[in-house]
Amino acid sequence: MATPPTMKQLTVKTLRRNIETAKKLTADIPCDDCAKLPHAHAKHPAWVIPHLAMANKFALGMMGIECDVPDAWTETTDGGSKPEADRARYPKKDEAMAALEKSSEQLIAAFEGLSDDVLAADLPHEGFRAAFPTIADGMHYIMAQHPEYHIGQMATWRAATGYGSPS
């Protein structure tokens, strides 16, 4: 009988699948269309992709690891920011996707190197500790739940803007 995958393996697999889904959902969208807002509560790809890269940067920063996702993206894509239809406020689609892919692989490498003792330790960011008490909880959220949530928003955005399901 095969050994079941570990939490680390499942989390890494989920993040990689999420990145592939994000690429598939945006592959046929022209960069200029990525900030269209079909309604006031939409989360468009020009916001989602750099937002996820910034989340990776945040997680890496909690581990003391530098990440080259531009700090300037914080203003328009930080948690609590509201997507706008002004395309010029966001990075180009290819730049944002490259940053998401690179920061995701950097996060995976760091995560895979964490010992069980480190994963069981308190999350260093006190503001999130009530929801994510341990580093393992926080990493699972950043690497699996958070991307899935926003990728679902991009799928809804596709439908609302007339793009439908990707081929």
C-alpha cells in the first residue's frame, strides 16, 4: 500500500495546481482587458495575480526571506484594496504572472525546508494568529485556501466579462 502524501506535499501540489489554473484562466485574456470591472464587486486578473504574488512575498517575509515582488504593488493589491478599472494602475499581465510563478516557487522551496517544529510554532504575525495559530496554518492558507478563493473570483470574472470557460 502506498504511503499517503504529507500535508507539505498536498499544500505544494495545491499551490502548483492553483498557479496552473490561474495561467489557464488568463491565457486568452488580452492584457488591456485584465482590469475590466463588470460590476462593483468583481476581482479582475490585474488585481488578483499581483495580489497573490504579494501574499507570497508577505509569507516569505515572515520567514525572513527577501522576495523581489515590487513593493509598489502593495498600494493597489494589498488586502483591503478595491480593484479599479484603471489598467495603468496595475502591472502588465506577463510581469504579474512571472512574479506569481517565481514567488510561488520561492515560497515552495522555503516551505519544504521547514521542520515540523517550525511548522508547529506560533505564527509570527500577531494580527493573523487568531485565525492561523501556527506557521503550518498560515502557510496552508497562503499556499492553498487564499489562491483558490481568488482564482474562483477570476473564473466568475471571466463569465461576467463574456470570456466564459477557458479552452
